[in-house]
Amino acid sequence: MTRSQLFLGSILAIVALAFAGTALAKAHEHKNGEELLGSQIKVNGPHVIDKHGKYTATAQVSNGKITGVAVKHADKGDVAVKKVKTNKKMAQADVIHPVAYTLAQAQDLGTTYIGYSYIDDYGNEVVYWFPYEMILDGATGAIDYVPVA
């Protein structure tokens, strides 16, 4: 093979890998925290609201309000959770929509939603959304929600 053939083959391989990387882009999973917590909002203390692979999400409830959400990995321990806010309804009750549908058709209802977000082992973002009035400290410490790209 000549140098030009090797060079061209290398370039094509690099381009193919670049496109393969974008096909494996990170996903978002929006979950309705209010629905997951249910009637446990009336009971003080920690409540497991979801298990996602090796991750367990727990909502801390005090006097009918959520004081925070913690996530723990079975092997690695505590996971960083980010508090976010938006005016769009990101999670629908009883239904999990594909990301493209959820983000494109999220409705701005004038209500503020507070989410607790973490990144799983695969780089996917998981967010538990609650209406503002369910959160004890509201938007304190919450940043505007921007999906992980």
C-alpha cells in the first residue's frame, strides 16, 4: 500500500469512529417524583422512590415536604445529586416518554418544577421531578435545568 492509501484509510477510520461516538450520545430519563413518592409524603423520614440499576434514590420527607433526594450506588456509595428547576413539565404521570418527545413537547404551564439529577455509569442523566410546592426549600440552591448533551 502506498502512503496516500494508508493516509486515506486512517482518515476514513477516524471519521467512522467520530460518527459512532455521536450515535452513542447520552440519554435523559425524566421521572415523576411526585408519583414515585405517592402517599409516603405524609410520613417523615427517608423513602426509597426508585431503583435504577445499581442506583437507589431516596427522598427525605419532613412535615409533608421533601427536604432533599439522595442517590447511592451499590458499589461506589453516595452519588452527587444536582438540584435543578424549570417551568416545563418534564415527566408525565404513568408514562415514560422517549427523550425527543419529552423535550420537544414539554409544556410550560407557569408552574415551577424542582428536579434532582444524577449521572449513571453510562453517562445517562436521571432526573426526579417534583412540583415546587412539594419541596421544603423550593428553588434555593436550584439551577436552571439544561439537559446533559
